[in-house]
Amino acid sequence: MIHQYKLAERNIVIDTNSGAIHLVDELAYDAIARFEAMPTADLLEALATLHPEEGGAAYTAVLEDIAALQASGQLFTPDDAHRKLASTVKHSGEVKALCLHVAHTCNLTCEYCFARAGAYHGDQALMSFAVGKQALDFLVLHSGARRNLEVDFFGGEPLLNWDVVKELVAYGRSLEAGSGKRFRFTLTTNGIGINDEVIDFSNREMENVVLSLDGRREVHDHFRKTVSGHGSYDVVVPKFQELVRRRAGRNYYIRGTYTRRNLDFVTDILHMADLGLYELSMEPVVGKEGDPYAIRAADLPQIFAQYERLTTEMAARRGGARDFRFYHYTLNLEHGPCAHKRLVGCGSGTEYLAVTPWGDLYPCHQFVGDAAYCMGDVWQGVTNTDVRAELAACTVYNRPDCAGCWARMFCGGGCAANAYHVSGDVRGVDAIGCALFKKRLECAIALQTL
């Protein structure tokens, strides 16, 4: 299977099954598009019609080059290896990461929030140290031979339970020497509660910090309001700038959300970069069909144009004082995910679990509150093994809509939670999300050629 597209004055050909990416001229682009469908004589005639400026030797030479790439497994590669590997995929039961919901409450009332002010459609609550301690013990016990373990302090707003966060970090560090493990902690925050202590502690102990900002003041403040109804932009932006300045190059990223209200979201991305925030992510809103802010199929052409605009802008800024990174365009074409990871995606419900304030286990934060997907708790472990098996089986070959998709080895089948909420089946697809992923991927690849 191949995928061909033109972007930023580049002709790009992707061979899905080998992962090979080719930058080609117009003659090769047209020849590849017809190579498997036409007999050689007909193809030579078609190329002569399409490219009369080229001589006969050029047509023959390009077909020879394509045949050589096919023979070397870089074009029109069969799917045998990945399909065979997928049939052997089994989950070991090892867990490598937890999303600790230390606070099911929030000091913002973001209208689009899937957690509905942090309570996940349930009761507000703060995780106790005892529950968090048990969660870390559970992770160590069930991590097998893995050395590096990941823990994200999440909410709601985790800074509303800051003392417990600090206690859990200290407890995790106390486990490291005796267990041979290394904890990598992450904090995800809306920024309201950031102060000097939070900055210093986070910059010392957190492997990564995720900061929520939606862009321009008027865009951010429309949805991200305090409980008193005021916008939060002027409160959080100076705090984010100071945290990033004092972080001195350690990992962080700004996580924004765009909706139908700001389909010109690249303006928001550039605004944040011009604030000195250079590690950026801007995600499409997760909303129900009919929500006034939800992305619709009719919006896709405008969104696609925005991603192309972002590609051009990033290329123009590259290497300069205003250079920045965009999370979805960060693509390692030489040392990317292993074949197994390409088949199974993020590992939600298998390698990765979310923990509620009461210690219940869910596949990820987007399943929290759905009783059918409660997998157990941090004392008994995973007892709902049917859910784990269901998610472990979510390879790209068990998702019918992924069968003919050229991007499947880059996304691992996409987000199971989004698929479930849109289609009612973790093996389904979020069609709009898939379309956006593929466009971002095209742009990320094109950017590497500019």
C-alpha cells in the first residue's frame, strides 16, 4: 500500500508497510501512481503523454528505479511481516505508567472539559496519601522488569491536592533504591495555583510539566473561566512564562485545545510561541455531536489549511529566535516506535492505567466514570480482565476501518477512548479525529523535507 500527496511544493510517496518515505519528481510521482495498475507498455505511453518534455530513456529509467525500490522492500511492500507480528501480540500484564487523579475537582469551569469541572460526572474528591501510596506500590509490583515507571499527576486540577502530590513524589523516590525502579513524574496543571514553591519543586522533581493554555486572551478566556466566571489568561500566562524560564530547558509543553470558535488556531499557536513558550501542542476539542463548539466534517478543509499554514510558518522560523516545536509534528523517521508499538498504540488498559481518588482502575482518564470500564482497584489489581483483553486486542488489524488506511502504522489504530465515545466500540474509529491525524502526519513529513 502506498500513499501519495503534494504539499509545500513537494511530491511525497509513503510506502505504508515498510515505512519508507520518498521525495520524488513529477515523472516518478505519476509513474508510481500507475505502476501496479497498468501494463508496462501502457504505462510508458501514459508517461509520454503526461510528460512529453522527457525522452523515452527517462520513462524507462524511472520504471527501472521503481522496480528496484519494490525489490528492495521500499515500495509496494507486502503486509506479511506486520500481520504475522500482530497475530502474536500478547500482553504480559506488566504496567509501566499510571495517571493519578489526585483531584476530582477544579478551580476552572471549562465548558468543553470532558471531566466536567474535574468531577468526571461523579462526586468531587481528593486522593488521600494512602490511596496514592498504594497506587505506587501497585505500579512497582506489576511493572515486571521495567526500570522506568511513569506517573502523571492529573485531575481535575492536581494543585488543589498539592501536599499529597509532594508526599507521593517523596514516597516514590524512597522506593527507587530498594526496587531498582526510576520514577518519572509529570504534572498536568491549568496554572491557577502555580507559585514559587510549585515552580521550584516541579523543576526539581517533574520529568515533564504540561500547562493548559488555549492561545490568545479572547480565545482562552471564552472557555477557561474561573468558578467566579472570570477569564484565567492574565492569571496563568505570567506563571507559565516564569515556570518555563526557570525550568531552563527541561521538558514541558503547552497543551491547548481548539474548537469551532477558533478554527484559525494557528494564530493561537503563534501567539503562544511569541510569548516565549516554545514547546506547543494544540488538540482538537473532544465533544459530542451537536455540541456548539465540536469540530464538524464541514470544518475539515479550513482546519487542513491551518495545518499547512503551520508547516510553512515553522519552516520559516526554524533555527531562528522564534523557532518552536509542535507536538504533532515531532516525528522521528529514523528511530521511531518499534513495530509492536505501531500495532497497538498507546497501551491504555494494558501498560497504562488511570487511578481515581478512591483507587479504582480505568484504562485511561477518558474512561473514568464509565462503570463498564472499571478494571479493578490498586489493592486487588486488575480484576476485570475482559476489558484488558478487549483493549489488548485493539491492534490495527482488529479495527475494520483501519484495514485500508495508509497511516495505520503511524497511529497504532488511534485513540480507543475517542473511538468508543464516537462509535460505541473501542475498535471503531473517530472519523474526524482520523482525518486530522492523517493531515498532521502529512504536514509533519513535509516539514522534514523543507
